[in-house]
Amino acid sequence: MNDPLENAQPRNPTRREFTKSLATASLVTITTTLISATGCAEKPLPTKLIAQTDDLPIGGSKVFAYPTDERPCFLLRPAADTYLAFSRLCTHHSCPVFYRSEDNEFDCPCHGGVFSAANGSVLAGPPPQPLPQIKLELRGPQIFAVGIVQTQKA
């Protein structure tokens, strides 16, 4: 008996079949891309009450944690109506930095990094990036951390 599959020749798909396959593959690619992009999107950072305006005297500072308890930060009050906040972790090797109010600087004792307390920029040492600045919102007498300022890379 003759097996029909033995003599079967591969046939070329029709234009309609080819177009249908191409459309299906495109749809699968687009759907996968959208799902990946949505799944990888960063979640918004929390809004967190970090202090009352009366907690800090002018020239004072306070340590708080944001966005999680493992991420220490400094809240500064350099002037009557000015509040600034920065990460307390050096951008070189995540050592804790210390605020020196007399020089308006943050110092990292691990490798000699120095940052400006006015804007977080690197003043000396090996840190590759400025200290991340925390976005603040004043709501009446309350100070909230609401995000992290995105810095432009040079």
C-alpha cells in the first residue's frame, strides 16, 4: 500500500494564509510588548508625612526614611520658608553621609565624598552622581515626602 504522506510535497501557503499568519504574529508581538511595558512600569512612590514645620528650627536638620524604612534621608531647613531633603546614602558605595551645617555640606567618611547641601551635587571625591533629592510638599504645617527628583545625567 502506498503511504500518501511519503509522497507529499510541501505546498506554499496562499497569500491569504501568509497574510493571516503575519497579522497573527504581529498581534502577538504587540500584545507581548504592551504587557511587558505595563508590567515593568515603576509604581509611584508613596506620600509620607515626615515632619511638622515647627519640628525644625531654621538651620536645623532631621533624619527620616523614604520611600522605605531602609532608605535614610535628611530633611533640612536652610531658611524660614525653605525645606530640602536628600538621600543619606552616598552614590559611590551607599555609605551614610553626615550633614555639616557649618559648611552646608554632606560628607561621606568612607572615601572622602562631599556633596552640596543646597542641591546634592558632588563637590569632591569619587561619587559618580549627586545625592538623590526628595520631592517635598507642604500642606499647612505638615511636610510630606512625595517622590524623588529625577536628575539629568551629564
